[in-house]
Amino acid sequence: MTPTITMLEPTLRERIVGEAIALLGATGVRVQSPAAQAVLQQAGATVSDGVAWIPEAAIRQALATVPRTFWLHRRDGTPSVEYGGTASHFDPGSSCVSVLDPDTRAPRPSQAADLVRLVQVAEGLAAYSAQSTAVVCGDVPAAIADLYRLFLVLWYSEKPVVTGGFTAATTATMIALLEAEAGSAEALRARPRAVFDVCPVPPLLWSDYAGDTLLTLARAGVPAEIVSVPLAGATAPVTLAGALVQHTAECLTGVVLHQGAAPGAPLVWGGAPAIFDMRTGNAPMGAIETAMLNAATCQVGRHLGLPTHGYLCGSDAKVVDAQAGLETGMAALTGVLAGINMISGAGMLDFLATHSAEKLVLDAEGILMAQRFGRGIEARGESLALQTFRQVGLTGEFLKLKETRNLFKQEQNLPSPVIDRASYRGWQDAGGLDAFQRARQRADQLVAQYQRPALDPAREAAMLALMQREAVAVGLTTLPGL
């Protein structure tokens, strides 16, 4: 049996979906984009003064055309991450504006070189099935910042990418960059390398950017991830169940928009729901209620037949400390047991403002532990223990058995030296380093060992030409991070 958690009993789950559908039919949702309004009207919605009222029939019809599963691919076209399957995959958190300096252990504005280091570290860690556009590059003009982040990740990584843009125009250029790497638009559509996050604005607002971007992605056949971000008590009802109704309504609107533009285009039921801390005025991403909300949104998405995403493993701690480990570890385990297909957020600190390569390394260990827990306990061999005791009797000499040598790697998660399992004397002899120091050593080692993957020269030249053209247009004469 594979262990799982269930946050919503069936009757509550049905009430959440039912109230979300009723909300869209009675109260409606704000939609700013004229193009998005037109798609909704074609689907059967009533639109007036920027508000759309969506009937249940339109919602059910759109849900019926969403693919139940799809794959993201590595650079060479190999299927790598299955959305809609049973496995939970992880990628680093995205869009931080700072990095934790490993020397001072204090945040500083992130640069292109910091993104390159994060990509190189994540590339060497098996816990991360995908990369992300992890930080904002402060040395790149804002007009091309989203495009440039994706360019650097594609330049240095073979893994699939979780990304996103903040203008519809930028998204179109990012798709062109992916097409250049893939070789053609048809190749990208057939073997997508990236998924794009698209965020409605709580409560119940699809902005010009979000609506137009969702339509652009659907028509290009590039996977989209609806990331609804209700904040319980501030931008959503204070109860977790009420916030889930809002999340569901915002995502259902996105489903109707997306599938109305291109039925059958790949789409993910995602989100980054959280609570609002009434004492500090912050949104604690490390709160247990935030993890509960993400697990519950996944349950709703699976019930509706969609692939799922959640935002977990970020911490509200300001440094890589016990709080960071506590919050991240609990969240990783929750996400795996909930069966969320893609879990974003590893490496993040300070309410998702700061990224840390060292935390990324430590989080990888927690992710592997959570994934081992998620595989559960299984029977191996003809008997559970009787055959073993027939061999050793009461001697206790299990270490001598061939069975022990053959099976211990399947039964046990074997962490890297970042996790200290030595004796106290052994720990002292190894330098007496704390977890952060060991993680820094591991990060530095991964960067030192990193080798940039080869790319077809013609495709590389096309990517470089596109990026140089866009850079020159905003006054950038060199490409930081190359």
C-alpha cells in the first residue's frame, strides 16, 4: 500500500466544487482582456462591464477536453516529468528577488550569475526533476527579465523547466526561444520542454496579462499551469474551505478560457494558496495550514481529472536554520502524500523572497526522504522474514546475507554526506561542520563538477541570435551569465 493523505471527505469536496460553480454563475468573475471575454462568450458565458458569469454547462464541457496526462521533456526529447501520473516531482522555487550570500548568510539582490549557480546546483541533484527560473536577474533590464531568465536556464540545463512571464508579449517571445531550442514550433508542441505558470489575481480577477497569456499558451500547445494564490483571511475567505471555493472558481475560469481557445491543450490545476498571519500581516508559506491548502487543492484537481501542482517547501525563516528545515520537511512530506504532480518552492526563504543554493541542497535530502516515505513498505521475496531466519537462525548475522547486500539500497534512502550520520568523534574528525557548511561544500562541489550540456550548433546559434536581438533593443550590450 502506498501511503496517502486525504484532506477533504467526499461530501466536502463536492460542496467546494458545487459552491465554486455556483459562485461563477451568480457572482461572476472579473475578466479584463477583451480577447478572453470573447472566448468566454463563445463558451456560453454572459459578459458585461468586465464581469463574466459562467454557466455550469460551459465549465463541464471545458473540463471534458483537458488532457488527463502529459509529459515534459528533456532537451534531447526524452519524456521526463509526467503530469497526471502518480509520482510527485519537485522543482526549485521561482522569481526570488534576492539570494542568500553563503559568506555573510544575509540576503542580497540576485544577479544573472546567481541564477547560473542555482541552475548548476539543481542540475546535479536527482531530487529535482525540473529546473525553474529561480531568481530575478538584477543586472538585466526589466523589459526582458523573464525572457532572459528562461534563456539562462535553457542554456545551462537539460531538464524540463517551470517558468512564466509577466507580460503577454514577453510570453510570446519566450515561446519563440523554446521553439528555437526545439528546432521548430511543431517539435515544441510534440515534446514540450517547459510549463508556464499563469496567475489570476485574488479575488476572482483574470487580468489582461493573465487572460491573454493563457490564450497564447493554449494556442501554441505549450503547457500552462494555473497558479491561483488565495490568501485566507486577506484576499480570500478566512476559512480554509472558503478559500478553497475561491481557488476552485478561479481555476475553473482558467480552464474555460484555456480550453475555449484550444480544446485539448495541456493544462495543470495548480496554485500557491496560503493563509494570512493576523499578527504580522505576512503570508506564511511555511505554515501547516498552507500545506493543508495545497494538499486540498490537489485533491479537488484530481477529482476533476486534471494534473496538479502546488507551492510547498519554501520557508519563512530568514536563514537556513532549524525553522527552515522543519517547515520544508513537513511540506515536502505533505506534498508527496497528497500526490501533487509538481511541487515548486524548494530553496526559498523569507516568504519566497530569497533563494539559497545551500537550502536547495538540504531540501533535496528532505525531498528524497519524503519520496521514500511515499513508496511505503512492500513485501519482497517468498516470505517476509521466515526464509531469512532459516538462514541465520538465532545468530543475528544478517549483515552476511546476500539478501542484505542486494536489497538494502531498495529499502533505504541513502543520503549524501550533507546529512550527518557519523559518530560524534567521526563528525569532529570531519571538521565539525554544521548542516549549512556541509550544504555549501556540496553546492560548491556540484558547481565545480558541472559541465554544460551540448546543444545542436544551429539551435544554439538561433537561441543566441534571438537573445542578442532582444538585449540590444533594451540597451544591453553583453549577456550576463554567459
